[in-house]
Amino acid sequence: MEWREEAIVLGVRRHGESSVIAEVMTRSRGRHLGIVRGGRSRRQQPVLQPGNSVEAHWRARLDEHMGTFILEPVTLRAASLIESAAALNAVQLAAAHLRLLPERDPHPRLYDGLAVLIEHLTEPQTVAALMLRFEIALLEELGFGLDLARCAATGQTDDLVYVSPKTGRAVSREAGAPWHDKLLALPAFLAEEGGAEGADELREAFRLTGYFLARNVFGPRGIKEPEARHGLLAALAKDGRPPVG
């Protein structure tokens, strides 16, 4: 059994004296593990950094075996991660989110989202907005999608400013007015195609996705929010964009 495909490195862990187990994300085969022989060598270590794009060649005697990887560099991004705490935490957070999914389960939408995110690692505000859209896509892939396109009460598609914490559906300004203190804020850029207009919108957006991740994913699984999420918010605050509070 074998296959070749471009992949994004999510992480590695030691395996024996000289090898590592690499974890990569592919578009058609999902999150995949494999042993890299000699992965701890000076030649291999720069290639195996999280966030790098590689050409992955996987081989095993049987499909259910872990198998081995040969990973050839396509794009190395270590410099971007070293220079930016936001970039480093964004890559680590994306990897943590992807580990919520079963191994070898294809999620092309999330692969595409990750591929776009790692192309903008030097742009903190863009990274933040892309991570928020990644978290919304993750919720949908896990079966907890948010409906931000139309008002749950009236069906209208404009002036959507709230989200129901019970249903995850958008609510218009007028329909939500009587219960505004019990609803979550819906930043305009999440309801429309566009970028965040400032720190307040990013803050509200991270609060929104964080609420549904905690309620539907982290809580039921008995796990904590990834430390990298706190790290990303702290890095954005240091960059002049306040964290969620």
C-alpha cells in the first residue's frame, strides 16, 4: 500500500533513537501519521517543522498499519513562526483543532482553510480572521454548524447582529431586541464575506466560536480549550488587538 500527496506538517514526536512519528494533514486522506526514519537528523529536522508544506510519500504493507513517510520539502515556514507569536500559536491551534477529528478521515474544507492560513502567517489580523473561519468550519465538520446566513425568527438575511446561544442561528437586530442581553453578538464580517474591521469585532468573534466549541466539543469530551488558543489571543493583544475577556 502506498500513496503520494502534498501535505502540511502538524507535529512530530520521537520514535526510538533516530526516528520520529510525523503527523500531517492531507486534502484527500485527512490527518495521517507515519514513521520517518532518521527524522531526528539535522537534514530532516528543518523539513519536519509544523506549518511546512511537504510532498508526502506513505508506504505500508497493510492499509491499517501506521506505515512510513518520506517527506520532501515544498515550502518551509520556520522563519515566519520564529518571528511571530501569533503565527506560531495559530499553527499549533489549527493542529490541536484537527486532532479532534478521526485519523485518516478526509476533510478537504479544513485542509483548504489551513492551506490559506499558513500562507498569511506574517499578517496577524488576517491570521486571526482566517482562524475564526477555520473554527466555524470545524464546528460544521463536527456536526455543530452555525447558521449565520438568515434570521432564525424572520428569515431575513440583512441586519443580522446576534446569534442564539441555544441554536447557533443568527437573529436580526429587530427580532433579537427583547432578548439582546441573552444573545451572543454576531460580528458583521462573519455574516458577510469580508475582513474584521477592528479589535472589537475580533474579540466578539472569538467569544462566539469559543462559546460553541466549549459547549459542543470541549465540554462533552472532558478536555480543556487548547493552550494555543489562549496564546493566539495573547499574541493578538500584544499586537494591539485585545484578547477575549
